[in-house]
Amino acid sequence: MPVYQDPSTKTWYVKCYYTDYSGTKRQRKKRGFKRQKDAKEWERNFLETQQRDLTMSFENFVKLYNEDMQHRLREYTFIQKQYVINSKLLPFFGKLPVSEITPAVVRKWQNELTSYTDENGKPFSKTYLKTINNQLSAIMNYAVKYYGLRDNPCRAAGSIGKSHAEEMQFWTTDEFKIFLANISDKPLSRAGFLMLYYCGMRIGELLALEVCDVDLEARTVSITKSFQRIRSQDVITPPKTPKSNRTISMPEFLRDEIKSYTDQLYKPHKHDRLFPCTKSYFEHEMIRGTKSGNPKKIRLHDIRHSHASLLIELGLSPLAIAERLGHEKIETTLNTYSHLFPKARDEIADKLQNTF
């Protein structure tokens, strides 16, 4: 269809007709294009998405995918997906018709990812490769389920990367105590990291805690929400999964530490955030606390792994650990920490020995 120039503004506009999903014929008009070329490109992309034909380009299909997923995912999760899509998928697949993305094309893309190194010669981690590949597979599964694509080419191409890092990083209690001494000049840091290490909560769960969520008398912490900093705004959301809503018990020494911290707060309201800062604050404190090289550097999320490792060392069951960590399924706990259960394996062998 032709595009038109507005004589008063000298800009171009589109006026086109299309049939929507219900079969109704509609007209769409969009103004303000500086170039005729831009107007024609907008019209072509718009009509492709309305026809919902898999000869449409991958980048136009992603618009449909995003429009649907935005209403079904947590905002923070959706933003993370957009980064992967925009930086790792669209540059390679963007102009290709969805119907022409074959297993061979996917494998070529996978090979480029696995051979990539940055300016320091460092490749993508195995877990990140898995994340990127899973995102492409999720989009193609969406095309299969809702748009009639015959097969997901990612399935035939095979996967890349690994679900879990080969060697999980965590601190022993001795290492944590060294770290704690390094950052204890700041009461918020000391109290926050004690909660992370001895309760195993996610950083978003810690940052969302209100004063009333901690019951010092009962020695419990109620996890009912999560905090993220999204587009320079503080956002409170439900926890990651339904099972993440939980009550965590505290040892007495931790209760005393948190009481000492809250006593220093100036007239706190029960709905004030207990730790009024962001994730980046704790990440910078991690850097400060490991600057000397003792203890070793780990990621902020690895403190949660450290808590799980401590529980396993203390002999707690996988079910109890899953409930404390807020895992939706016990399989998540077993898959993540199975390599840390050597005692359990030995105990099974010993008990079987006694039956013969």
C-alpha cells in the first residue's frame, strides 16, 4: 500500500487496512515519519504481525511473543529476558523468517556463541550459554504451540551449556566470619549478611523485609514479598514462587543480632523496610569484604548456596532444606545440591551393609 506525505509538516504517514484476529476489517494510521522509507518499513512490519504468518521475520514474531509474555511474567524477569533476546538472538535471527530457522541455522548460531571470547579472552559461562539457548527454544516452542510451527528446531539442534556450574562456590562458617569482621563497621551490612547466611533467603526477599516481618520473640522471619530496583524505581512484588512464601526460624544469636540492629533504628514504623538499600549496596560490600583475598570472592547469590551447604553439613533432610529455601519442588534442591550429600550416600551404603 502507498504511504503519504503531509504537506503541512513535510512528514510521512501510513494509512493501511487489515483484518484483526476476530475477522474484523480495520484501518490503522500512524504519522510522524521523517522519511518515506521509514513509513514503508513500519507498514510492512505492522502488516506482518497482523497476518500472523510464520513467514514473518523473527524480530516481528518476537514482538508478538513479548506482547503475550509481558502479562504473564514478573516485570524483573521480563526485563532480563529482553536483554538476552535483544543482545543475543535478534542480531543473528532478526531478519530471518521464522519458518526458515532450521536446526542447521540454530547450530551455526550455537557455534558462534560457544566460540565467542571477550577482549580478555574469556568465553561465556556454561550456565549463561544454557540460559541463552533456552530463551530461543522458549520462543520457538511458543511458535509451535500457538502459531502452527511444525517442530522446534532447537530440539533437533541439541542444547549447549549446562544447567549448573561445575563447581559451586560457597563460604564455610569460618570464611563467613572473616568476611563478617571485614564489613562489621556498618551495622546494616553486618545484620543483612547475617540474615542472608543464616536464613538462606534471596537478596530480593531480604530487601523487601519490613520491621513487622521479624518476630523477635518467636525468632521467626516471614517471607511474603520481594524487592527489585527496576528502571530507577523501587518495586515490591510477590516472591519468586508460591512456595517462597514461608516462615524461617532464627537461631538465638541471630535474633539477638537483629534486635541490636533494630534498636539502633530511629523510631522505625512497623512497615518501614528493615534494610532500606538496594542489591548493588550488598554487592559493593561483598567486594569490600573480600578485597584482601580472604575470604575468597564469591557471588552474592552464593551466600544462599553457602546456607544450603551448612544445612547439609548439619545433616538436615533435603525436604527440610527445600522448605527453608522456598524451593517449589524438592527436585530443585536435589538437582542443585546433590553433589553436597556425600554423607547421605555413605549412610545408605552402611545401612544396606547391615541388612545382609
